[in-house]
Amino acid sequence: MTEAAFNTLDDLSVAGKTVLVRADLNVPMQDGAVSDTTRIDRLAPTLTELARKGAKVVVLSHFGRPKAGPDTKNSLRHVLPALSRAVGQDVAFAGSCVGDAAKAAIAGACAGDVVLLENTRFHAGEEKNDPAFVRQLAELGDLYVNDAFSAAHRAHASTEGVARLLPSAAGRLMQQELEALAKALETPERPVCAVVGGAKISTKLDLLGNLVARVDMLALGGGMANTFLFARGAELGASLCERDMADQARAIMDKAKACGCEILLPEDFVVATEFKSGAEDRVVAGNAVGPEEMALDIGPATVALLARKIATARTVVWNGPLGAFEITPFDAGTNAVAAEVAKRTQLGALLSVAGGGDTVAALAAAGVEDTFTYVSAAGGAFLEWLEGKDLPGVAALRKTQA
Ligand code: 3PG
Ligand code: MG
């Protein structure tokens, strides 16, 4: 996959056209308001560029996981004020993403206006990628822009189907994500070090199997590292550990060896007998966790090891926290390693890309979100990309399609 494989906004002539933009407005809410506007802020440049170039901009998105048609809780109306603020103009709203309501709202808009259509998942045809529903969406516009990398792992009508009916292009955010990800894993400067944390290996087997074949070093932390240490014969006391996954862990270690990928496991831990903030803790060697104790963070020797290894790398790909980062002091290992990556990135020695689920929260808490080369706002899509999967929403944008 190269940049040239996709059209971007530079390839579209949009003046006087109605452009359907698939956004990911699936943002977190608290007390009826958007509590984190990252996705909206990152989307806004695509909308304002299209508006400035004279398009009628029609925004499509899902919101939540409604299962039985329209409901108030999952209405995109809740997101309208934050979207209007982000684009710096009043955004119109249509109470349905297809049919008369959508057509009327679009007909009432002028070039340069932005119209938000109601949640695509209020219609069963969306998740089924139903051809009739795809046609209903496509007939609303002349061109299609997908700016929802974070929803590109879904083969839905608005993420995949419409791209096959209308001339289509990647929006600026999608373009930025694809360029960053390509630099990190497809054509990276080596050595590449992947840092993977999180609780369980059972949810990341495909990801680990793909990474060991592509990176030079794989540093493991969080609960999943315990399973690897257990597979090598260590006792982990009361730590989170998927003992029934030992064979899978061994298979990944064997594959890594065959591929020339060095696996870096914790050499020491910060342990405690209780999982709570301020619990009494101590540092122990990786093979000396007491029967009542839980490994809740990597220890200082491991932080030093990872810092040394990261100093030799040219590229870092990061997914998942290295300890129980939600609770102090067990965020210290994640923070220290993140600070090291941030420092090397600032020096220009490293390209660093992170994403997926808890990762953004962990890196934001570490204060390094703006220092990494790129922190993706995608969760599941980032994970599937790390698994080496071709994301349907991305595949449908490719110029030469199978
Ligand atoms: C996300 O928030 O990860 C995306 O918007 C996808 O949402 P989904 O998991 O409900 O498809
Ligand atoms: Mg999700």
C-alpha cells in the first residue's frame, strides 16, 4: 500500500458538488456533552477544506451501537454543538440519513454549508452493507470521502459500500493515518521496536503473530507479559496470567526466533497484594513474585532495558499500557518508557506511532500524546491493522480494486 494507491482531496473537484463525508463521530459523552473532542477536532480540517472549496458537505456517521432502530440516546444530535464549534459554522441536521428528511436538508443547504445526517446505524441496512441501503445513501451525493479510519474495520454501507458506487477519496485524517501507519510498519526505518502491553494475550494473538514477523524487537508488558514468563517457567503468584495460553505464547516465541525478532520480557516488577491506589508495593525480580503478590507494573531494571533498546531503534509502534496505568504508582513504568520514546522522537532519532483502545488514554496520562510522531484515535481499527488485516473501508478506497 502506498500513498498513490488512494485519491485524496487533491484529486477531487468539489466546487458545486455534494460530497458525502464518512466521519467517525462515535465520541465519548458525559452528561449529554462530548467529553473528548479529539476525533471531531481531527476531522474538522477535511470538512472546512471541502466547504471552502465550494462543496455542500454532508456528514455521515454511526454513533454507539443501537440495535433496534432510532433512539434518543444514540442520536447524533448530541454531537451537533461540538461539531459546529469545531468547524466554526452552524451545522444543519437531518433526522434521518436517508429518504426525504435527508434530501430536504441537503436541498436546503448552499455551497459551503455542512449538514450532519442522523446515525447511520438507526437502519439495519448499514451494518448489513445492504445494497438497497447503499444506493439510498449514494443517491444523496456526487462524491464520497472517507475520513473514518477508526471505523474502517467495519464493512458497513457507509464505510465500504458507498465507496464502490461513488467516485471516492480519503479525507485528510484518513490520509494522515494511512501515511503514518505505512511509515511505521510497511516501509519503516529499522530497527523497528514494537511495544505491546495490555491485560491478555488471548485478544492479541493475531497481532503478536503478525508483529514478530515484521519488527526487530517486541517489548511486552502488562498482564500479557506474565503469560510469556509463565510459559518460560516463572511463577507469577496472584498476577493476572492466562496459564491456559502458555502454548500459544511459546508458539509466538518460536516464530519470533525463526523471524529474527528479539522478544523483550520484564526483568523485574512492581508488585502489591492489593489492586488499589497507594497499596504497599515493592520491586522484585521477574522470577520472584510472592504467592500472594500481583505484578502491577514493570520495574526499574525493565524500564532501563527498554530505554536502552529504544535508543537503538529508528521506529517504535506502541499498543497497550505496560502496567495498571489507571492507578498510581503502577503507571510509572508506562510513563517512563513513553517519556523515553517521546524524548527520542523529539531529537529526531525516532518515528513513533501509537494507537488502540487504552493506549491513547495511557499516553495522554503520560503527557506525551503530542510528542509522539502520531497517536491514532482509532481503537479496533488500529488493532486490526496491527494484525496485518486489510481494512474493508481502506480497501474500498484503493484505486485499483480487485
Ligand atoms: C470506535 O469507536 O472504535 C469506532 O467508531 C467503531 O465503533 P464500533 O466498534 O461500534 O464499530
Ligand atoms: Mg470499538
